[in-house]
Amino acid sequence: MRPLLISLLLFFNISSNHAFQADIIDDLAAQFRAGNAKEIAKNFASSVELIIIDQEDVYSKAQSEQILKDFFVKNPPGKISIIHRLSTSQNYRLGIFSLSTKNGKFRVTVTLNKKPGNIFLITELRIEQDKE
């Protein structure tokens, strides 16, 4: 009986941990829909490769938040849909969104890497004009 109980506990722990980690993509999509740069920035690594339309560089967490905030001021979000997500890797997450704003449609790609403490942080954020 004891091995069965241990097996069940391990199964539920692994399943819930895997589901929790996939939720970060859903959370980020909701934050982009709200245009909440401050909440998105909480998931930034200490430095972020940021590509927004024609601006590309590696920025600090604070600089990245400000640039993203400026993007939302110029392009108030309307709706967002998740085009693709990769959440099968233990060390890597990827989310690709289609973001509709008042000034057009954008393709958002978010790359997250696992950091110490089993936390996924955004290491690359790419916002490009949608070509559709």
C-alpha cells in the first residue's frame, strides 16, 4: 500500500508542476492583453534581448520595462491569441502570440529560460509587425 501512495503522490506532484509551468504562457498572454508592462517585467531576467519593431538590443530589466510600456502607450492592446506554445522542455518555454492593437496587428514571441529556483524568466521578447 505504501509504494502505491508514494507513486500517486509523485504522479500528482509531477503533473501539477508541469501544468503550473505551462500556465506562464497563459499569464503572459493576459498581461499583454491588458498592456501591463509592469507585470510582464516581473518575469524579465536581469537582462533581456528586446526586439520591438525596429529597435533591437540587450537591455536591463528596468530599461526593458520602460520600452515595453512605451510600446503599449503607442499601441493600446485590443485582443490577443496564442498561436503557439512550447512547454514540453524542462528548461525552456516559448510563447507566440498574435496581438491586435489600435494601430495594427503584431506577432509577439516570448522566450523563457529556467533560472535557479525553478523559475522561468523572459530572456528574449520580440514584437514585430504581423505580415498577414
